[in-house]
Amino acid sequence: MMSKAENTRKFIVEQTAPIFNKKGYAGTSLSDITTATGLTKGSIYGNFANKDEVALAAFAFNLNTNFSRIETEISKQDTAANKLLAYIKIYEQFIITIVSEGGCPILNTATEADDTHPELRQSVLEAVLAWKQRIIELVEDGISTKEIKAQNNAEQIALTVIAMIEGGVMISRLTNNFDNWKLIMDSLRSYIESLN
């Protein structure tokens, strides 16, 4: 059972995660945080050392929420290709239903934190590397079961999948045109299906 302080921290993170994802670190003010939570500045800073700490926790929350949904979908699949295609399905749901308000937390945070916030940048880097490693594992499992051709480079596949998904999210959101997402994902599906 969580303590009162742990519950308060969890509440603050859950209420502010969509705001940080939508407005970014620089665009999210203390006023946004207090408005979203209904808590005072003193209560926020009684639970977090500063805005940086809230932002890092919010990014981790958004990321874990998304990765959890992806892993749930992957666990339902019975082939290597379908496990890779699960990423398309889940990210499409993110775009349609805006599961993470404001879009993909990796893309949003990477863009903002690249030159301005080293700790957030490091968190995003670790997230991308973990995502890459997870895809490599799926590909290597597919190679071992002969569902994916052995001559394929697992790291190259992982980087291609990530780049096409993140690029597709960025282009479809920037143009506000879901058809662009579908075109890019059709290319990604063809790519994944060509691996066997």
C-alpha cells in the first residue's frame, strides 16, 4: 500500500503528464501544474524538488503507459511479423484516440530536450535504445524460428521501424492529415512482410 506522499506524487504525475506531453517542458508552467492538480505550489514542491523532477516523472509515466499498451498488444500475437506490426496498430490508436495527449512522448520530448534539457534528453535516449533493443529481440526470435530470413540485420530493422513510426507520427501531426500516416505505414507493413 502506498503512503500518502507516494499517492500525492502519483497524482501529480498522472495529472501533469498530458500537459508536459502537449505543451513541452518549457511551455508547462507551475501555474499549469497547480491548475491541473488543484494543489498549491508548496504542495507540489513538497513532493518534488523542482519542475525538472516533475517533468522527468511525467515523461516516464507517458512512456511507460505507451510501452505497456504496446507490450500487451505484442503478447497477443503469434508470429514475428505480427509482433512487429503491433507497433503500427498501437501507434495508430495513439494518433486516432490521442492516448498520450499531444502525441508521442518520445518524439515530443526528443525534439524539445535535444539542446535544452540534458536530463530529459538522456531519458529519451534511454527510451529509444530500449525500444530498439526490444525490436532487435523480436527480430532475433523471428530469425531463430525461421519466420524472418537469417541474413536480415536486426539492428537495421529496429532502426527502420522506429524511424518510420516516429516520422509517420511527425508528418501526420504536422500536416494534420491521417492519410499521410496510412501511406507511410503501408510502406512499413510491406517492409516488415518482406523480411520472411
